[in-house]
Amino acid sequence: MAVPAVEIQKDDQYVLNHCTRFLARDSDDARHDFGQYEPGDPRARVCEAWRYPVIDTYFDGTSVQASYPFNAVTFIYDDRGAAATPQEVAVVGTFTELHEPVALHRVSFLGEPSGVWSVTVRVPKGQVHTYKLRVDGAWVIDPLNPQVVELDNGRSWSRFFTEGCQIPVTLNRRERELLGRLASHLLPFRLPENSRFIRGVYESLDRAARERQFPLAYRLDEEVGVVNYIDKVLARAERHHLDDYRSCLELIDELLRARYPGREPSMLPRDAIADLYREMATDRVAGWDAARYGSPRFFLLLLRRHAMTGAFVHPRHGGNSGTAGWAYLQDRYPFAWQTAIEAPLGESTDYRG
């Protein structure tokens, strides 16, 4: 059930710090399009448009424990490309009551309007939401945010998700299952003794610890959330690689089904995946349709980079579930991560993610 929005006061300097680097360009060239946008999409002119809305740490100024389950989400509207300066900008979305728009405020620089409007609201971690902007009474999707989804009624809305989200947003079930099988072979946890260690980390967490570390979202798997991390990074920072994943996962699924008739690719033994990886590393895979995707080796390197990053990333990014990846490193090397990470996940009371 949606609740009234809790607005957080952020000064103009905070907003401009999150905007200037990415929006302060006059060039109309689509220099930030790496294949993720349709021709003519204005987001191609925005540096790292995936950063919007801004998902940031929330702190109420008093309690780390009470603040940790939330993010501060800042919606940004840049009116410099508008035909006329708007008089009113607001946002509505599933993070609050839909019939109660939340007004954006003008952001000033040196006492003059900057062209930027913003509002910051408190949103729980682990959630996915859709929203729209209302500009002088006209409803529009966010002209900055590349995440756009079509709802069941055929209408398009902007989307965002908060930290630690375990809800799939990019890949379908079959893609995730196959990806989990592929990723597990790239990680050190696949060895029997390491797999037992990871399971031990998970099993040592009681319910209270799970809820404290991952409010409303928790997942156990030997890939330590790598699939979830990839699903999320393909929605934002690495959206330009989404087509790589969709094309190659489809090719690999077809190829493995042809090699092992009647068997589900996500359930194949490790030797089958190892054989495939050896071929991909040479860029010569029997049965690979190069007309659909030219280099299997490129995808293997891409997947390896994402898998290793996801296994040891900060859990707010969707991987390293239960900090199992860090526990694995700490078991083998002098790696006291708890002293550097925010409470209650770690022990630091100064750093807040």
C-alpha cells in the first residue's frame, strides 16, 4: 500500500553536485550512445544518464539503525531544452500515493535559476517503482532516466529501483537460470570446499541478521547474487551491453540444447560448461552463429568481468549476498572489511554507504 511521500531537504549545492558533471554540456551530438538508445533519443546527449534519478544513502541525522533500510531518491528535471520555462513540475509514482504529486523545486546557482528542478524523497531499499513527471499539467516520462517500462495497459512509465533490490528488472527467468549456471563456473566458489564455505556463511545468518543486512530482500545461492548484480547493472551503468547478453544467452541456450538433446542447459554438468568456455576462449565455437553475434570470446570476457565484480561488490549493488564474497576473501587474506563498511552491515559508524 502506497504511503504519503517523506520529503528530504537537500540544498542546491547537493543537487548541483549530482548534475553539473553530467548535464553541463551544450553539445547536441549523441556522443553517449553506445547502442542502448533508439535514433534521436535525447538521452544519448546526456553523460551517464543512467544515474537519474539519484539513488543515495539516507541518514536521518540521529540513528544509523533506523536510517539504513532507506535510500534518498532525488528526481531531477532539466528545463533548459524546453520550448518555454515551466511554471510547475511534479512527480507521481508507486513510491507514494499516485493521486498526490510531489512538487519539484527550482535549483539556484549564485542566486539565479539554474534550469534544474529537484525533489528528494525517502524510499525503502529493495524496491522497484514506476513514476512520471507532470510539467505544467502535461504528463511525461523522465527525459533523463533511460529506464522506461511499458505497463499492462500499454502506457510507458519511467522506472527506478533502490539499493539491494532482488526483484528482476532486466532478464527473464530462463535467461537468469542459464546465466546462473554460466556464472557459477567462473567463480572460485564452484570448488566443493569453497561451496561448503559459502553455504556455511549463509547458514550462520539468523533471520534477524538477514533482515538487518537486506531489508525486505534476501537471496541464497552459490553465485552470491551475481545474477542479480548483472540484472541490475544491465538496467543502469552497463545498459549498452544488454543486447550482448540477450543475443549470447539465446545462442548458448540453443547450442547446448543441440549438443545435449532433452537436457536443460541450466542443469548441465560442469564439464559441459567447461568445454563450452574453452571453445569460447578461442573464439571458435562449433555451432555458433557468427552472423547473430560475432565474437563469443568477447562475451566470455564480458561475463567474467561482471561475474567477478558482482561476487565482491558492495551488497547494495545486488551481488555479494550476505557479504559471502567478502567473508570468502577474509578467510584467505588479511581483509578486515567490517571496519570500512557502514553499520549495521559492518562496524563503521562514520561511513554511510
